[in-house]
Amino acid sequence: MEQVGFLKESLKFAMDLEFFSRLYLQGQFLKLNDYLGYFRCYSLNKSSTIPHVRLEESSEEWEKLFGTQFVIKEDRTSKMVILKDLIVNPKTIGFPYLLYKLSRHVRI
């Protein structure tokens, strides 16, 4: 934290993108083969209700850090794109989602 600084609390969407990008630029990035957290996507979260603000903030922070334009290759909210991601990346996307859904229906 002394080298890269703390999280930018002024950001509403791109806080993690900005922080992890600073870590990457400092060479303080390590690939883990496990999850550090999960992102829940539902119809009322801010990423779903005001995606244009998320894109604007992410683009602005990316350009400040890397000096290049933030490019989005495809709309990540399309149901077909999400389905493709579940099939292509079952370990990183499909299984955690499935386990979450199952845990809500199975009483332990």
C-alpha cells in the first residue's frame, strides 16, 4: 500500500480496475488459482441500471493509467454472451454461479 497507495474512494464503479491496474504497473501482480471474491449480477445493481456511467468511469481511469483508449470488444450484458461465457469458462463463471443458486435452494 505504501508503494501503490490506497483505493480511490471517489470512484463508484472502477475502484477495483484502477487499484489493480496500479498494482500491475508497479509489477506487484500475482496470478492466483483461486477466487478472492465474487460479483453478483442482478437487475437492480448499479452496473445493470446505469452501465453508461460504469463505462465512462472505467474509460477515464484506464486512459489516465495506461494512456490508451479503453476498448470494449462486445456487450457483456447480452444473454447470449453470458451463456457463451458459462460454457467456455465453466470453472470461473459457471460453477460459482451454479453453486450460489444451489445454495439458495438447499437447506443445510
